[in-house]
Amino acid sequence: MDFLVIDDEKIFRDATCLLIEDEGHYGEAVVSGEIGLQTLRQDKFDAVLLDMNLGREKGLDVLQKILEENPGLPVIICTAQGTVSTAVEAMRRGAADFLEKPFTQEQFHLVLARLQRLSQMTKSIERLEQKVKETASQTPELLLDFASPIMREVMDVLGRAARTPASILIMG
């Protein structure tokens, strides 16, 4: 996975990128939300680690802008002033997860595992939605075997009944 780290503290940015690389992923770091948004417009990332307090910028405002421009992109909020209400507000606004600074490699690993599960579920949903669209565009004749005369007769009755408000129960 490719991560964008948005934090105004150089030590935290560098340490987080090293942690990401130790987990076998790519990490790129920027110093502000504005630069982070520009970077997201230019490159594709799988997730963002966003500091809650970015100097003059508020992390929750940056979170909102990121999600407006990149719907579905997982954003993990990080903060040294973590409270339950802060975490709840971040999640309510669309954050995928919340980490309190400083976090351990094990804590990051757990978040990474959740992100990977989320990514797998999203891909599965997209595949299923595509199958539903493909199936919905097919006529019943393509979905069922109508080679026998009895099935052709059933379809004829169904075709005539479809033009009426009648309900039909097919048993067989």
C-alpha cells in the first residue's frame, strides 16, 4: 500500500515513513494539509495518515477536503491530544481509523490489517456490483434454459402476466 503522511512535525513524519517501509509499504510525507491535497491530486495513494493539529490548519478540515476530492480514500487521524470525543468526531466525519501519538509498531500493524480488510471488502463489493449490473442487463432467456417446450410455455405466460398487476408464483 502507498501511504501519504501529513504532519507538521518532521520527526514524526520521518519515523512514520520508516515504520510504513518496515511493514513493506511505501510512505511519502508532507508538512501541511495544503501540500497534502496537492500531492493527492498528482499521485495515487491507498491511504493517508493525517495529523489532527497541523499548525494553523485543523486536521478535521483537511480530512473533509481530502474526502470531498477522494471519496472512499481511507484516512487515519493521528494526534497527541487524543480523547474519546476527538476520535468519535474524526470517525463521524469519515476517518477510517484513529491513532494516538506516539503509537507503536503493533498499533500501526493493527490499523494496517484493518485497512487491508477494508480494501478487500471494497473490491469484493465492486466485483459483486459489477456482476449484478451484468446480470440485470441480461434477459431472462439468457439466465435460464428455455430449450424445452414447457419452459417456453411458462415464459409465454409470464410475458403476458407481466403486462398486468397480477402476482405469479412459479413452482416446479
